[in-house]
Amino acid sequence: MAAVGSGGSPAAAGPGVVSAGMLEPGTTTAAHRRLKYISLAVLVVQNASLILSIRYARTLPGDRFFATTAVVMAEVLKGLTCLLLLFAQKRGNVKHLVLFLHEAVLVQYVDTLKLAVPSLIYTLQNNLQYVAISNLPAATFQVTYQLKILTTALFSVLMLNRSLSRLQWASLLLLFTGVAIVQAQQAGGGSPRPLDQNPGAGLAAVVASCLSSGFAGVYFEKILKGSSGSVWLRNLQLGLFGTALGLVGLWWAEGTAVAHRGFFFGYTPAVWGVVLNQAFGGLLVAVVVKYADNILKGFATSLSIVLSTVASIRLFGFHVDPLFALGAGLVIGAVYLYSLPRGAAKAIASASASTSGPCTHQQPPGQPPPPQLSSHRGDVSTEPFLPKNCNEQMSGYPMPNKDIVFI
């Protein structure tokens, strides 16, 4: 399942969230800085720990758990958590909750059915991740999985008529090059691997996962643009479909084995840690991501790659050779460049010595203002790749991106 987060600007953060103009500047800056650091820590830990925990659980000696059951359990726990949060929002009134769900899920069934396609794709994606991480080192998977940025960008251009800057196109090319180098290192046998692992199957699974992530995310944004519904309601609706589709996938792929050995066969504390990480980590990221601007998300991704690599060296005996270091470095640089705001990107491209920064928009005296970059400049939802101004730095990557909004 995918955890839906708030990708809007501070003004759209909702009740209880203080926007940039409501307090004294010093107080706002200090509070916002703390929230950004907390967001960075949460994003780094969740991104790295999920991959490392799956890799650890899948490579332990002994009975191997069924990945399809872990996907279903994560969906169930996410759905129940969102249901409890909605129950709390209704102040513990069961009647109000039932009426609300009846109206939102059943009466407005067309809106609910729109979530079936992305839920199907994300359920498939979660299963593919288990296949990929079971056959690839955690560090290699973490680097290769950044192709989701490329697929999301391409689908956004094709399906939503978005435009990318030259620097972003260059960063996507750099990203692809870095992933290709890492995969060349993997194919060359840079690190010893167990005999039961198939790097080719792992690569195919991670590429399919990136494609599904990009398409489902953009499709989700396209069909739900302008629709109403809280974060927790959307996650509950996705959880309903995700659980049902996960059970269908379980029956189709491993039904006989699960019926013979049991749903919780092979479950250990490490496996439960993976399930809980998937269930609650994504919801936690959905809450904190609105405090993380575009550059912070880029740093979080880069730090996650570094943390996964260091942990893989200590936990799994992963060997970092010059080829892997080169590829990973290119990917980290590409993620950072792609996350730059448009003003900063222009400053780098032109090598300008201006000290005004990307958000000041200062014009020389007597000069006309620059032309608008898009005919939809005033619509936040039409250009989620880049922040529109200093007060919208939280918009970040496209709303439906899997590692930021969909987990």
C-alpha cells in the first residue's frame, strides 16, 4: 500500500501547523529549523532501515517467511491505524465515524474506485521490492531504486505535460549513468554473493518497481486532482484495496504453500520489525514530509544511500570498490541537482556571482520582470517538481512519489 502524505505548501498544512508568517521571525525560524532536522532524521532512518531490515530478514538462515503475507500484514496495520485516527478525529463517536465512512467510501464510490488502480500497482510494487532486495545487496538496491525519480519525471512529462529544466534533464542523465555503473559493477561480481541470489532477477524486479512507482504516482495525481479527502481517509481507502489485492496475490503466488505451512510461517522478531516498519514508517513520513523542502529530501536520499552502504559493509560484508563508489557518487550528485529550486539551478547554470539567492527575485532598476515559466504558474498542483516561491519550498517532489508520499 501507499501512504499518502501532504505535499502542499505551508499555507495548506492544515490546523495546528503554524505557517511562516504567524509568529515572530526568530521564533518561526528556530521552530522550523528544528522541524526540518527532525524531518531529515526521520526520512533518512526510514528510507535506510526498511531496506536494511528487509535484506536482513530475507538472508537469515532458517525458514524464510512468505513475502506476500508480510505485504498483507503491513496493509492491514496501516488501514487499522488510519481507522483509529479517523475515530479519534470524530472524538470517539462510533455513529459519526460510521456515517462518515458510509458517505466517503460507499456513497462516493466512484471516488473510492479511482484508488483501485494505484493500489493494485503499489501492492505489486511492494512484492517486487522483496524480490529485488532478496537478490541484490542493500546498497546496490538503494542506489538502483533511485531510478524512480527518472520514471516519475518521464511519466509526469508524458501524462501531465510538465516541463523540466535543462539542469534537471542533465541530472536525470547523470542518474541513469550512475545506476548503469553500479549495475555493471554488480554484474562483474564486485562483491561475493550467496548462490541462491539472482542479480538479474533482482535488477528486473527493481526496474519494474521503479516503473510502477512512477506511473502509479502520476496516475494517482491525475485522477485525484481537485478531489477532497483527508490524508487518513485516503490511506484507509488504499488500505482496503491493498489488503484485498494483497490476498489475491498471496493466493495466486503462494496460496498452496501458505495453506500448508500457515500464514505466519517463518515469522521472527526481525520479520515483525519489517512489517511494522512498512506499516508505520510510511505513515510517519507522510506526517513529517510537509516540513521537508526539496533540497532536504535530496539530502535525505543521499544520506540514506551512504547509511545503507556503511551498514551493508558491517552487516553483510559488502565490498565497496571504485566502480561502485563512482556510480553511487553520480547518483547522489544527480539527486541533489534534481532537487535544487529553479532559481538555484539557474544560478549554477549561468555561474552567476549574485548573492541574492533563489527566492529574492530582485530585478535590476528599470528592467521588466522575467517572463512566466508556465501558463499555470499560479496553480501549485501543476508544477510540483519545483517550489514556486519561498513560502512553497515544502511542495518538493511530485506529490505521488513513492519514497516521499507513497511508502
